[in-house]
Amino acid sequence: MRMIAALRKESAAAFTSHLDIQRLLQRAFRRAGLPLRYSSGFNPHPLLSFATALATGHTSDGEWFEAELETQPPSPRGEVGAADRGELSPEEFLARTNAQLPEGLSIWGAFAAPEGMPSLTKLLLSAKYVLRLHTDVSVTQAQAENALAKLLAQEEVLVSKKTKEGQKTVDIRPALLDVSLLHADEEGLTLSVTGALTASGGLRAELVAQALLPILGCSGWTQVHRNSLVFTAPGPWPLAPSPS
């Protein structure tokens, strides 16, 4: 069976890399005694994959992943229970895994994938972020709204992006679906950002700040929180609870 689940990454785990989170989950599954399914071949590994990676330093309310669980046939005497066959309920999956996860990581929602459901990566459409931009000078709400209007009016939004080949100038305007001001205070701005995000790539929310700072005429640094991922299929996606 395929279990689809959502992981919350809080500030205590913000600088845990995507690869380390995968390892932590695999370790948590083993300690919880979950019947993970492994790949075949010389070097088998657990069949666990995320819809997309989250950048190190970012936090999130919903990093969706899928885990393959083994389904064992029942014994002739019927001694193998549903859990032993891999037929875990989402509630049991949550409870057993969360008991093994470190501070800052928790799973808040899960469901068994319906028959024929494509991979999460194929269903991925966009992502919603809260971007906190700390500026070195005070910016009023009127100044921020004016800067955002100028940004969205541009046909191209060119920024410098770090790639495997080094720094590269890219146009983020096609991937920038929406940006709006949530709050402005003496320390900076809080923005709501929606960006395209597919298997072939998408918007890095912090690049919106890089494009906005020259318009504001100041410098600053950012904090990024991913609110949610948006998928093309409606599916039985549970709603994220508010952080405790």
C-alpha cells in the first residue's frame, strides 16, 4: 500500500537538510516497526519520496511524501493481523511515526492512496509561502504596496540564482503567480507568495525578496515558511491543523 502523509517542519528543524529529513523518517519508520517496502537490486533502499524538496533553512506546514508499505498475506491460521500485513490505518501510521520523530518534525495528516493515483511529483502544481522580509530601514505599508505593484507590472523579473553551473540570471515572472502584503512594520514586511512548482522546477520564494529590495531601495534578509503545496487532483487531502 502507498501511504500519503504531510510533514510539518518547525524552526527547531529548520536547518535540517532534505536528505537528513529523509534519513530521519526512514529511521523513525524502522523504530516504529512499520513494514517498509524496499527497492530491488544490489543496494535496496526504502521506497520513500517527497513531492518536492524544501530548501534548508525554510520551515513548512505541509511537506507531502509517500511511503510504500509491504502487504503480507495472512497465515492459514489467520494469525497475522492487519498491521502485520501492512494495512495500517492512517491514525496508527501517524501515532507510531510521530513517537519516533525528533523535536521540530511531526506528521499531521495521512491517507492511503487510492488505486491508480499518480505520484505526488506528477500532481504537483504550485506552493504557497509566507515570506518575512527584514529590511535595514523602515518601510510603510503604502511604500510596500507600491513596490509590489511595480514588481507585478514587470514583464520580466530578472534575479541572480545560484545553480550547479554557478550564478545565473533568471526570469522568475512566469513562475510568480501572486504576491500580496500581509503586514508592514518597523522591522520589515510579511508577504504572501504563490509560485508555480512542478517536477521541472518552480519559484524559490526568497528570489521574490531579491527582486523587491531594489524597488524598495533598501537591503535585507528573509525567512521563508511554506504554508502548503497545491496539487492538480482534488484527492482526500486533509487540512493542516494550526501549530500548537
